[in-house]
Amino acid sequence: MNVLCIGAGYVGGPTMAMIAKQCPDVKVTVVDINADRIEAWKSDQLPIYEPGLLDVVKESRGRNLFFSTDVDTGIAEADMIFVSVNTPTKTFGQGAGRAADLQYWEKTARQILANSTSDKIVVEKSTLPVRTAAAMQRILDSGSGDVHFEVLSNPEFLAEGTAIADLESPDRVLIGGHDTARGQKAVQALVDLYATWVPRDRVLTTNVWSSELSKLAANAFLAQRVSSINSLSALCEATEADVAEVARAIGMDSRIGPRFLNASVGFGGSCFKKDILNLVYLCETYGLTDVADYWQQVVSMNAYQQNRFVANMISQMFNTVAGKVIAIYGFAFKADTGDTRESPAICISRQLVEERAEVVISDPQALENAEHDLSDIMDRIRLEKDPYEAARGAHAVAVLTEWDLYAELDFERVFEVMMKPAFIFDGRNCLDHKKLFDIGFNVFAVGKAALSHL
Ligand SMILES: NC(=O)c1ccc[n+]([C@@H]2O[C@H](COP(=O)([O-])OP(=O)(O)OC[C@H]3O[C@@H](n4cnc5c(N)ncnc54)[C@H](O)[C@@H]3O)[C@@H](O)[C@H]2O)c1
């Protein structure tokens, strides 16, 4: 079987590398219009940072895993086409700021139609509004009718930073197909592909619409947990309850479970906000305004948490950060990735610059993206990979990504090179606060009582 993936991004690259590794008899080609990205996939400097990914790629690259910019030939030769192009939030026209921008998606559909001379299974890998498969099918069926296209939904649940483990041993693989003979045959072909390495009882088959909606729902539920605990972190700070203790206590309830209960500066990443806004827009489109309002609040709470973090920094630092140097530890939206899309660090850095602070950003993987994200205010920002150097002369350190390396730093050394009084704002609750306080820092974490010498 020839498998093609259109879109060589954070999803297309790793998922196809895993299929190629697990199914050596299947030829897997990944295509993209971005030639630089494809060149990087062919090298040892992959275009994305993901632990363990290079080994998986190297195992199959040149054997049954290929990268190319020739989308048309790829389509012509494929039996099964995964579409994994980006589906960002629309920035213009109707639904701007909320609806999904489906222009890349639709272009791909038309390109598949134009280059197909044999039947194809087309698999939606991108996250899409529910019922997008119907639009896809209509475009694909607008040709001469000689070729049959069967559209499946197979949303991706990998998390950046743990993508390889998630792909190797997924909680579940979800496949949505139509309840027709051809639909079920296509579903079976995709089930068989995954069943090579995923236990059969973890491969779930549903109708297409349930599958499309389940991806949006899963992200909405995960983000909702983050916003729920973050909302309580504000109450903890006001009442001397400790959010970590509250999270532990409620997380031990087996009906609730312990994961996604870490209070922080908020969630980031390319998906949560985009997918919830997409859900909100869908609900509004169907006239379900109460449902839309309910989910909108998850996004609003996330913005509140970031604003609250900056407001607290300013207030603790004697109501002004103008002219002060603030070292940001971590710019990626979470640890073990270089991805900064929707990272809380973007909004926090911008607010600090607006307050006329001098911002020094440190991160082991994300400095290139940071430079791009903040290109319009780079005159007020310095990038410094070494966290000790970043802290030199700083009035405060703000930890915005939970990289392991920050917990392991020699904070006596950090304290020595900082201005006094020295402040630490731990936006990920990942440091030893008591130890920092004993060194001499004034420590402000999320959802915990301040440890201040002032
Ligand atoms: N990043 C994640 O963690 C994650 C997880 C699950 C699902 N998703 C979903 O997967 C989809 C892809 O996300 P991503 O993070 O991989 O995006 P990405 O931006 O990293 O990659 C998308 C790629 O598609 C390419 N592309 C766009 N139009 C094309 C076309 N017409 N022909 C060929 N290539 C084209 C782009 O050049 C880009 O390289 C999105 O719908 C996203 O919501 C992402």
C-alpha cells in the first residue's frame, strides 16, 4: 500500500514516521508546499524538536519513508491520503477570531481531485469543525465520477513533547467512517494499518461526525480542567489554601483523576484555544448560544490567568517594572518542545514590554520561535540561552515553561547575579519555593501563599 500525507508539520511528520516504522511493507510519503521544511525532514536537523523523533525517522527514512515537495505525484500514486494541513483560526471575514480557516484544507481537496486517476481513501488527520467531511466529499465528488473517494475521520491525539510515546502506545485511535459497504471497507483498511502495533481494543470506530466532534470535545475537556484549577488558584491566593494541595485532594478522587490539574500561567499550544473557539463558533452557528457561552469561558479564564500573573508581578515589584530587567525562563508553551504557538510567554512578554520592562528571554529550544513571535518588539528584548546569564542584573525571574533544567539550576548562583531584592515568579509551580525563600528570594507561585522577606 502507498500512503501519502499532505502536511509535514508537528502532526504529519511524527505520525507518518511512526506508521513507516511499524509497517515496513507500507510506503509512506510525506509532502508539503514548504520546501525548507521538507529539506529539514531529510536532514538530521528536523524542523521540529520532539524527543526521540530523530531515531524513529532515521529508522525508516530512505527505506519506506520519503519526504517530498511533489504533492501532485504523491497524490497520483497514493492509495490512502492523510490530510494533515494546518487549520488555524480565521483572521478575516465571517467568524474571524473563532471559526477555523479552511482555505488550506479546501485547496488540498481540490488538488486531490485534480491528480487522482484511481480510487482513494482520504483521511482527515487535521482537526476540523464537525461535518467538514461532508464538504470534503462534495468537492471530491464534483469531478467526472470515474474515481471513488471515501472520506474518513482519524483525528490525532498526540501531545507535543510526548508525541513518540503517544504514537507508539496511544490511549485510543479514533476512526470515523460512513455506514456503507465502501465506507466500512475503508474503515477496515485503516483499522488494519493501526492494528499492526495498536491493540485492537484501543482502535475505536464511530460515525464520521462523532469522530470529528470527539477531537474538539477532547481538547475542550482538557483545557477546561486547566481553566478550572486556574480559577481556583486565584481563590487559593486569597484564602491561604494551597492549590497543589487542593489539586492532590481532588485528583485522588477516582472520578476526577490527577492529570491536568497543575495550576499555571495557563495553557498554550496551537490547538486548545483554536479548537475551543471553533467549538464555540459551531455552537453559535447551530443557535446553541448557552453552550457556546459555557465553552467560551474556558478561553476567557486562560486569558484572565495570564493577565493576573503580570498584574501580580507589577504589584509585588512596588507597582512598577519600568526600566527593570525581567528574565523569562522558558518561552515554549510547555516543556520538551520548541513550539511557541499561543504560548502564555508571548502575551506575558508583550505586557511586560508595554510596562517598559527590559525583557531577557531564555529557553533551551524556543529562542528562534521567540524571535519570530516578538519580531515587532525585539528592540526591547534580549535572547539569552544561558539561564545564569539571563538572570545577570535582573530584578525578577519569571518561570513560564516547566523545563526540568530550571528545577535543577543552582539558584544561589542565580541569586548572586541578580539585583536585590530579588523576585521569582514561578508560573509553573515547578521550583522548590521554600529553598528559594531561604536563599533570599521573594517567591510568588500560582495559587500559593507568597514567601516574601519584604
Ligand atoms: N500540533 C499538535 O500537537 C496537534 C495535535 C493534534 C492535532 N493537530 C491538528 O493537526 C493539524 C496540523 O497541525 P500541525 O501542528 O501539524 O500544523 P503545522 O502548521 O505544523 O503543519 C501543517 C503543514 O501543512 C502544510 N500545508 C498547508 N497547506 C498545504 C498544501 N496545500 N499542500 C501541502 N502542504 C500544505 C504547511 O506548509 C505545514 O507545514 C491541525 O488541524 C491541528 O489542529 C495538531
